[in-house]
Amino acid sequence: MVEHSRHHRRRAQGELESLVLSALREADGPATAGWVKERLGEDLAYTTVITILTRLLAKGAVTRERAGRSFAWTPASDHAGLAAHRMRRVLDAESDREAVLASFVTGLGPDDERLLRELLRPPRSDGED
Amino acid sequence: MGVFVFLPLVLPLTAWPIARLAAQHLHPRTATRMLTWVAAVMAVCSTVCLCLVMVVGTATLPGNPLPDGWSDPEVREAVPYDEVVGKAAIPALCVVLLACARTLWRHTRTRRRAHRALEGLPDTEVAVLPDGTPYAYALPGTGPRRDRVVVTTALLDHLAPAERRALFAHERAHLAARHHRFLLAVRLAAHANPFLRPLHTAVSYAAERWADEEAARAVGDRRTVATAIGKAALASRAGGPPLPAFAAPGPVPRRVAALLAPAPATGPWPEVFTSAGLAAWGAAAGTAASAMSSANAAVTLFWILRTATPL
């Protein structure tokens, strides 16, 4: 069982996060971790669900409030929001990301902004210049 | 082989004027391909020669695992200044190998992580992320994962519909022409021989220009692409994380200016006595010289070592 959940975690953290977020978004109002575990139906350990929920909380994708002895969880963003957060973390971790990912634009030098605005001024209709 | 063994190590110095001329006068597609090939061949030749020099250097070290015959005076004579150069080649080769391995590893890691970040989104070509930072980039597929264009809502908000089409066409051109392979190749080449660094900068720029030209063709209006690039750059400057600054004028204004000018000619191989011709033929000659002298050095050393090895 432990072996199995560890396998899950290694396989796809992102996938599990998405699954848990989907489950929460299907709930009517705040849901507990136990409810999420039942809803997913997979042989996920209760602690795994808690771990994933906590990770989603750190990413701002869910919020929680005390409900008796446990927490009730509410989705705060959709999958796109979660992906955006994860992507920012990837980009921030990669100091030299231009090297790997061909960005649409690179940074502007000190004089580039003025140059750009000059270039992009709409052309004059009289055809001069 | 004499001093010729050192020639491939210094011939990449010719890359600087070649890169400059090619970036200015050749069609970006030609420039990207040609400069990448020049960089790759020169890098391989330079590394081969470094290996040859290292063999001679290692053979003179006490306790080395190489055959005793390899430290004969005849072998040492093959490489001038073998004592100093041979030993210097050992750490140099280690640095080259480590730097290349590190670059390859980081390249695959970042691509994998970026794909993982997009998990849970619908499997579409364009992934739109709700993010306040304006950015867009092309993410090449790995294994079963498809090529994707990643763009944030903040960037899309700054662009008119036609400019958005220009942005997508630009990123698709990167993916369709597998630009990341060119970029990776020149990065590795720049690690193999620091004199090849100008080619890295030149190829990065030429690949962007190539994608710009493809986008202009797809959209049918050069000015739209120019405006899209300009707006995106100004938007990124306003709210984005700090990006590396270049000495003025940076690549973005040059790209915009090139798009506002007429489309570059996609003619055949240029005449010798034009600037474009000088770049192309100079690159071809330098590369050929580098390849020949490293081949010459390799063959010579092979025969010397073969004769020196007791059978």
C-alpha cells in the first residue's frame, strides 16, 4: 500500500493535484479531505490527499477553513490558474530560460524603449520618411 | 602535424566577422542553418584537437594508463610545446565535457518541468495561462507530449486580434522548424570553444528573425508582426520579472526595424563579392580549413601512435 502510493507520487504529482482540484470543484461547497478521498475512489492514502491539498493551498489553488477537528477545503482557482502558478515556478527557477524556451521577446536595453516607440509610431499619411 | 593541431582551436575566431555579416546580409533562415553548421563543425574539430593534444599530454604523465611507447620523443614532437599544452588540455577538456553535460541536462529538465506544469489543462496546441505577467514561448514536445505554445492572458490583453495571430504564427514557426535544436547546438558549440560564442548570439537572433518572417508570411502583413513584437516587449518591461539587458540597440528594436523594412531576399547562394557572399564563403572556407586541419592532425597522430605502439 505504501509502495503503491509512493509510486503514484513519483508518477505524476501534477496529475494528482489536478485530480484533487477537479474533485473539489465538483463538490457543493467546502469539502473535507475524507470526502475528496472517497470521491476519487482511487487507493490514495488519506495522508497523500492531505499532502496534495496542502500543496494546492501553497499554490493558492484552494482555501481552507476549520470545520470541527478537521479542515474544509474550497477550490480558489481552476486548472488554468494552477498551471499558471506552476509555470511561473518553473520559469523563476530557470535563471537562463531564454536558453531552453524561445521567448517571444527578450529584455529591452536602456535605450531600446525609446527606439521601439519611434519605430512603431504610425506612418505619416503624406508618405514623407 | 606541427602547429596545425592548434589551428582548429583558434579558427573559431573567424566566427565573429562571419556572424556579423551573415546576420546583416543573409536571409534569417539561411543564416540560422549556416551559422549552426559552422558552429557545430568547428566545435567538433576543436574538441577533436583538444583530445589529440590531451593524449600526448597524458602520455607524459607518470603512472598513466596509456602504452609506454606513446610518450616517445617522436610522439611528443608531433605536438609543439607538448609539456605545457598537453597538460593544460586535460582540465580544458574536462571543463568542456562538464559544461556540455550540464547544458543538456538543464535543457531536458526545464522542458520536462514546463510540460508537467501544464498537466490538467486541455490537450490543445495553445495553452493560455491566467497570469498577470506577460510572456509567451514555444515549448517543444518531449516523448508523448505534443508541441505547445504557452501564452499568458496578460500578454494577450495587450494585443489586438491580428497581433495575437502574429504571435501564434511566430511561436508555431519556432516549433515547426525545430529551432530549439539549432539553439541547443550553438550553445553546446559555445561551450566547446569560447571563440564560438558570437555564433550563439547570432543564431539566437537569426532564429527569432526567421520566425518573424514566417509569421509575417502567415499573417500577410509585416507591420502587424512588428507591432505585436513591440507591444509585447513594452508590456514585458512594465510588469515582468527582470530579463537580461543587452547593450543598445537590443535585439527587439532590430527585429521590429527589420520587419518594417521590405522582406529579405530568399535568393540562391550569394555572389562572392558582396557582403553576403563574403559571409557565406568566408564561413565555408573557415569551416573547411578547420575540418581539414583537425582531420590532418587526427590522422597524423593516429599513425604516429600506431607506429609507437608495440604490437
